[in-house]
Amino acid sequence: MALTTVPDPSYMTWEKWQETVVGFNPELGNQLFWQGMRWDEFARRLTLIEPKTPRPEFFKGDWRKWAAAVKLVFAV
């Protein structure tokens, strides 16, 4: 599964970014059980679903840098 749409995280809260990603990629909702999940746990679970997802431990606790890297990886 490849993510079809990943929004720019620059001006979003974590919750809104997460909701938008799952909204554009609804198959994630059934696989991640994402609501209320911290960003690093969401990221780890996403790496299990889509292996090319950047690993969260390389982003020093900064979800926006991680999300920007996810956007680059899945850009169409």
C-alpha cells in the first residue's frame, strides 16, 4: 500500500495532520487504529504497513520533520 495523499505538516497540529492522512488514505483507519495515538507510535505502526516510511527515531521527537519526510517519500 502506498499513501496517495500526504499533506504538508507546516501549519497543522499533529491531530489534524493525522486525521487528514487517514482521511485521504482510508485503508489506514482499519489498520492503524489511529485516533488519539501519539505521533511516534503512529509512525512505528505505519512502518509496518508501508516499509519505506521513514523511521521516527531518526527525527529527534519532531513530528513535523518526520511528517515532511513522509510527504517526500510518498510524493507522486
